[in-house]
Amino acid sequence: MAGDPDNEPLDGLGRGFARLWAATAFSSVVDGVLLTAAPLVAVALTSDPLVIGLISAMPFLPWLVVGPVSGAVVDRRDARTVMASMTAARAVVLATLTLRTATGWLTLPHLALGLFALGVAQTMVDSATQVATRDWSAPRGPTSSGPTGGWPPPRRWGVSSPALPQAVRCSQLSAGYP
């Protein structure tokens, strides 16, 4: 739409994509800090290496349990709404874990459940990012390949893969986009 700031060109990709990319980059940094801090917090609670390993695996378990259906769920909802609600849920879980840690009330089951919940939200956010990348990226308009230029594939293809957002991030960085 003309006049819509989310669709105005910014080096050919659109402002909506630039905002999405920045939010995804920030989220990736936070995820890295979380993946580093979770085992360290577990070490403060126990010295059992098996438990520490299980705690370290908890953020990845949702990709096996929820990941296969998260793309289908996201395809039936507005991507922006899913990203906003899941990011808010992640903030609440992180705030709860932080508060419990600061007050000394954090236990291993709380930590494991919180990390699992963060992983579930991450599967939804990553799938919604994939849909949003398609929806908010330029160019727009009909071409000889169809209304979206033939790529990205239409939503009806079903379950999303977490590989596409990673590929988009890498290709944008290698192409010199900020």
C-alpha cells in the first residue's frame, strides 16, 4: 500500500523487513545468552552432570515436540500477533525465572519448565518470522510467476521449517544488508 511505512522501500527490502530483521537479531542474542546462562544456573542448583545436561537440553526439546505443528498453527494466525504474543509470553517467563532466582526460590523443576516454555514460544516465533519474512519483504505485486513472484512458497504448503529464517539472516548478512 502506498504511504504505509512498513512497505516503503529501504534498500529494496522494505521497512517492515528491516524491523523484523533487527528484532530477530536482538532475539538471537538473547537466546544465546539464555543458552549460556541456563547451565550455569543449573550448576548453582546441583552438581549432578546428568541433570545439568537435561537442563541444557530443555530449550531444544520443544523443537521435537511442538516444532512439527507450530508452522501449521502459525499459518492459521496473523504472524505479527503470534510474534507479539509469544514474545510477551517469553518476557513473562524470563521475568519469573529472574525473580525466582533473585529471591532464592528457583528450583530445578521450575528452571526446566521455564526453559521448555521458552522453547515452545521460540518455535512459534521462528515459524511466524518465516511467514512475516515472506509477507513483509519487497518486491510486491504480480509477476509472470504469480502474485508473489513464485517465491516464497504460498502458506498452503503447510508446516514451516526453522531453517528458512536462519538462511534469510545469513543471506542478508552476506549481501551486506544491516
